[in-house]
Amino acid sequence: MTLLSIADNVAYETKGENPATIAGNTTPGATQLLRLINKVGTRLMRLYDWKILETESTFTASGNEIMVTAANMPSDFDRFIPETFWDRDSENLVTGPISPVEWGGLKARTYTDINNIKFIHRGGAISALPVVGVGVNLAFEYISNEWCTDTTGVTGKTAMGVDTDVSLID
């Protein structure tokens, strides 16, 4: 559904104002509809692991404890899909994200079980123990925060802003 069709449905159900356009319309009814539609879209995106929002990130380990810096995380990352983080070279599951308490325990005892890699997500970055060697191929799946798209379906968006923007969430 497009932004305009969603707004039409909301106006019909609430018996509220039904503006001809939403995007760029400065009337109080139109601006309120736009705010509410984006608020509900974001809440729905976070409420459930929508299959349409699932995506994959692949990368190669650099040999550092911080495997993925905050700057290198996918720009549309919202949250991990549990048990989808894998070392594709050794075919081992990378467990996590673990709690700060468990992370502290691993650091305190110099954790080295290379067949049981654990990761923490903090400060927007992914750190792992034991340190994964240079060149190892890793992948994880996540839920994208881009719950809507432009009319072409090519450009994902975190909020609707054009009357023809389309929601990916039913």
C-alpha cells in the first residue's frame, strides 16, 4: 500500500480529514497522518521478524577483536536474527549476542575455544572472542529497519515521505 492509500484508509476508519496529498501538505490533518503512519510503521517493523525485512551481511575477518566497526555495520541494521551468524569457513555457529556479564567473563579468563566463537554487539560494533583469524568468511542475518520503499521498490526507506512510497509490511 502507498502512503496515500494508507492515509485514505486511516481517514476512512477514523472519520477524520482525508487530504488529497500527504507528503508536503502542511495542514494539521495531513502532518498528523504522516507522523502516525511513520510511527506505526516503525513500531510494526520492531514488533515482529518480518520475512520481507530479512537480509544478510557477509564480511571477511580482519584478525581483530572488533570484527565489524560501527561505521561498517549495514546502514539498515535494526537487530540480529538469532542463530544466523556463521563462520562459513569452519561451518561453526558464532554464538550471541552475549551479555556484557558473559563477555566480561570471557575476557577475564582469556577465552580461546576457536570452535565456539562468541560475539557481543555494543557501541554499534561487533566484537568476538576468540579473535577470528584474518581472511575468515563470516555472515549473519538481520532485520532491516527499512520497512518501506520508493515506488520502484529499489530504494529502501526508514520512513515514508512521498505519497507513492510503498510499505513492505502488510
